[in-house]
Amino acid sequence: MTADDSYGRLDDDDYPAYTMGRAAEMLGTSQGFLRAIGEARLITPLRSEGGHRRYSRYQLRIAARARELVDQGTPIEAACRIVVLEDQLEEAQRINAEYRRAAEAEPED
């Protein structure tokens, strides 16, 4: 991998760039919280060659939303389920919008 390839990954939302410690610091939470949402299967961090957890920006956004819910008093398992459902709803809405645009672009007979 060249230096140019490495720099290109900095813009990749799915690139696992953050260590567990850095991720916890950025979210203002504990490493235990990150482990808990991993155990609840909300996010699955990638592992470095040494076995250390690595998180992407996308995973950090998901974790931040779960933390918001937990901070509001939602149990962690319920918070994780809510975040999954919110993510699925957002994806379904995006797909529906694409279908709508495609249908509107089709010429009428």
C-alpha cells in the first residue's frame, strides 16, 4: 500500500481507523460501553493483526446514537435494538426514494 492509498482511506466511513481507547474518548464513554454494544451485536469492530478492536467512523456514529439513548435511561439492549431499527428504516427510506426517482424518470406510454 502506498502513502496515497492510506490517505484515501481517511475519507472512508468504513475504514477501521480508531482504537478502542480513542473511540471511547471521542464518544465520551468507557471502553466497557463499547464492549457491551459489541456483545449486543450493535457493532462488530474489526480486529488488528494483534487482536485489538478497531472502529470506523460509521460505527462511531452508531455507538454515539446508542449512548444518547442509554444516557436518556434506555436499557442498553433496548437502545441497541432501537438503533438497528432506525438504521433499517433510514435504508428503506433511501431505497424508496431511489425507486420513486426512477419511476418519475420513466417515460409514460
